[in-house]
Amino acid sequence: MKDSLTTVVRSLIFVAFALILCALVFQFAGYNALTMLWAVADGAFLRSGAIEQSLRWALPLFITAVGVGISFRAGFFNIGAQGQFYVGAICAAFAAEAFKGGPAFLVIPALLISGMLGGALWALWPGLLRLRSGTDEVITTLMGNFMAGLLLVYVTSGPLKDPSGSGQQASSRPLDAAYRISDSLGLSPTIIAIAAAVGILMWLLVNRTAFGVLASLAGRNGTMVEWQGARLWKLGLSSFLISGALAGLAGTIEFMGPNGRIASGFLPAHGFTAILIALVANLSVLGTAAAAVFFGGLASAALYLPIMAGLPAAAIDIINAAIALFITARSKLVDRVLRFGGRPS
Amino acid sequence: MNEIIIAILRSGTPLIYVTLAGVIAQRAGVWNLGLEGLMIIGACATIVGIMLTNSILAAILIAIVICVLASILLWFVIDRLKANPIIAGLGLTGLGIGGTALAVQSIFGSQASVTAPFGIPKLGPAFGAYGVLSISVAAMPFVVFGMWVLLRRTRFGLRLAACGEHPFAARSVGANPSRMRLVALSIGGVLCAIGGAELAAGSLQFFAQGMTAGRGFMAFAAVIFGASHPVGATFAALFFAVVGALGIRAQLMFGDKIPHDLLQALPYLATVFGVWLSGKLRGGTKAASSFAELKDQ
């Protein structure tokens, strides 16, 4: 317990460090750093209705981040959450076209499942390449993100194009109101229930099943797991597929919930933020939920910053990047401070 | 034929400079995924530098200084704070993309792209059809050769490789792996600045938000594909450039039959193929194998 507390405090120290660094950078660039930090806090949690908005961003991020955590646990660096998120949303959008007119209680689950299948498909090929021929998954999943982005551009300006749409951003035809799982505010009992179900199932999977234990062991020492009689490639491929399916589910929720359609290049930072959330949470499911609320707050504040502090929304990307730069750091100084009065190391 | 070669050299040269930066980092034992960020910083700093100083030399020097500083930051986080190089590199990339967007916005108002009055000098009419290429394209083969000499034929290069492959053994003969990584990443910063400058000011003379579009990651893949050998990686980068140029060619020829968004994916697909092939030929690489150590804290 002490150890996990130390881990949390260490994460928080580096997050705070990154925030201070960003504040300095913004001050240097000619913005008022205090106004900015206040605007972030205000936009994320303090303003009335801000918590609901933060949760709206936090829930899909949580779902993707739990999946990222599972593949990281098993020792696979699947950084393709963004692509899996896109392909999931694309598959759900195609399924919505195919099932048009069906009863909502059948179509909605069918769309969610096709989104998960789509995301899993986009994680399948890097997984197979990695486990069959040892191709490094860092590069394949990264390239998969770019390819999925182009696929999204193609789909929204080609087969699924909304003919009435105008403006710079191509988007798909809107989903029938009957199949939407939330209004444009994006917080509904259905979405909360899905996120809760994902959280509980994944917590059980990680902490209470042989798969979870073996996958975590495989991340530390694959050879030992093989000696114990487990199939390493099966474990690995499953963790790839689970993480892809969850990212695809998050994409589908964004499609069926707040957005109601898919647009080219929508939510470009989702995957990266989800990776950060998983790392800040040190890959634990419960921690992921807490971290998701924090980063959901930042995402929600991004919309609020231009109005409040005159800062471009890119400011939030910079804050996220600075956190990424430091989040895996382990400073001896920080450790010494944390161990003060504790057990000797 | 000439125009295809020109197109390949134009898109390949920035990639090759950045690839060489990746090669030297790789040989020092650092998986540098910050290349994308360093490249876009170099591109942005060059264009902004031209606007501010009216001199291409000063602009490239500014870009070099900023890229080296950013590389030192990456070194500090990876080496001193023992951060995971992949996540830290992605963080630097995010800082580069977001930071350049912010910089352009705060210096020039809310412009998505900035156009400079002039760029890197061209070779000139003496070179016939190739005169439209910039001088950094012509310098590229010499830089590749210089890099090969540095890494394979000098005491420094061999020590660098030793530090990358077996830091403990290198330390026992008096080399300092940590300092070697600093030097390697700094040289990489210089190369990324030149690569970014060539991208933004070589033939285009403008900077747009997110204009590197994954080239830094492609350069990183070229490092893997080329077995972190300077010449091999250069040819890997050229291969990606050839595929890209063929894609553009195919867009012109079959644009009505194949959607051009899908043709644009060709270089990324070629990258996956290249990494797969190098894994097949030499066995897998192991970037992520030590990642689970994070949880053991």
C-alpha cells in the first residue's frame, strides 16, 4: 500500500513539475501564466457544469486508457490507440449505414460491437507482425495511426460523405437520432454504464484471473511464463486485441454519442492522451479512472482557454506533451524525499 | 525522368538528414522518437529566423541552437532522470508540434502557415535541370560520407558504438556512456535542424502547422530498416522517398481510379514493410522489452 502511494505521489510530483514548466514557457511567450493556470482549473473543475463536461471527455479516454494499460502490462508497446480509435469509429459508421432502419435495441449493441471489432482489427496486424516475426510494434502501430487518419479522410470525403456538409472539414452523414446514445453534451446513463462495465470487467481481468496475472508476468519475464506452460503469443495477441477493441469502443462512443457523426481528423490527441493516462496511473485500472478525470478536465479546459486566457487550444497539447516528457522519469532526489521517514531502500 | 529524380531528392533529403540524426542516437543506445519534434522545431525556427533576421545563415544557426537545446533536454530526461526514451521522445515530439503552433500563433497572429521571402540558396543554372535543388541537397552525400567516416572509421565512432552496445564494458576502458549519449544527441540536434530547414526552406519557403506529418517517425523507421548503419539507413530513407514520389506520380496518372488519400498512405505502408523485412532478416529489435520494469517500482 505504501508503495502504491509512493508511486501516486511520484506521478503527481512530475505532473506538477510539468505544469510549472509549461507556466514558465507560456509566461515567456507573452501570456499570463497565472491567468492560464486559473483558466485551466476553472474550465476543468470549478465553473458550474465543468465537472459534467470533464466527465464527458474523461469516460472515452478512460476506456481507451484501460486498454492501453493492458497491452503495456503484457510488455507490448501498443501506441496505436489513435488509429484503433479511428478505425473503430469508421467500422461503426459503416455498420450504421448497413443496419439503417432496424430497431434501436438491436442496432445500438450491433454498432458498439462492430466498433470494437474494427479497433481490434487495427491492433491485430501489428500484434501478428510482432508475435510471428518480431516486427517492432512501436513503429507499426505508429504508422497505423497515420494510415487510419488517411483512411478517415478518405471515408468522410468518399463513401460516407455528407453531401449537405460544407466547410473545410469533411464529415460523414449524421447518425439517426434513434441510435444516438447521448445528446451533444455527451454525458448519458448509457455511456456511464458502458464505462463502468469496462472498468469492472478489466479490473477483474487484471486482478482476479489467470490471464491478468500471466499477462503481467509476461511483461516482466516472458521466458518464465513460457516455462510455466502458458502460450506467450496467445497472451500477447489477446492483450493487443483487448486494447484495440477498447480504443475502438471509445471511438464508437464518440461517434454514437456527443459527435453523432465522424469527421476527418476528429479528436487527434485522444490516443496520446490515453497513453499518458495509463502511464500516470502506473497501469492500474483504478488509477486510470482517477487520471482520466484529470486529463478529461484538461481536455474540457482546452475549449475554454481561448475565451478565458486568450491562449490557443494548442496550449493543452503542450501541457500534455510536457507531462509525457517527465512522467516516466525517476529522479533520485524525488525518491529520497518520498522515502524520508519511510523504509530504507 | 529528371523530374522524378528531383522529386525524390527533394522529399528524400530532409528525411536523410533526420535519419542520420537517428542513426547516431541509435548507435549511442538511444531510441530517439523525438526526431519528429526536433524536425518540426528546425523547420519552424528556420522560417521564423528568416523573417526576423533576413539571413538564411543566421536562421539556420538559430534553428541549430534551438534543436541542440531541445536534444539536451531530451538527454537530461532520458539519461539523468532515467525516463523511458520512447515516451519521453513522444513527449518531445508533442512539445515540438504544439510549441511551433503556439509560436507561429503568438508571433504572427492566428496564421496557420507562414511564408518566407526566400529560402536556402539554389544550385543555380550551372547544374541544368537540377539547378532548382537547394545546396543542402548537394551537400547531403558528403554529410552521409562524413557520418560514415565518423561512425565507422574514427576512435570516437567506435567508442560511441561500444557505449551503445555495452555501456558497462565501455566504462571499464574509460569511456563515459552518459557523455557519449549527450554528444550523439547534440549532433543529432544539428542534423535535425538542417533536415527541418531543408523541409521548410529548401524548395517550399513556408512553414505550416504539423508540416512534418510523420517524417520524423519515418526517419526513425529508416534507422531500423537500415540496421543503424549510416549508408544503409540513407538508402532506406531514399526508398521511402521513392515510394512517396511514386505515390504522387500515381495520383497524377490514376487519380480518378484510386482515391488519393489512400495513395498517400503508401510511404507509411512501405515503412511497415521495411521494419518487417529488417526484423525478418536480422531478428526482432527490442525497444519495448524493458518497458514492464516501470511497474516494478
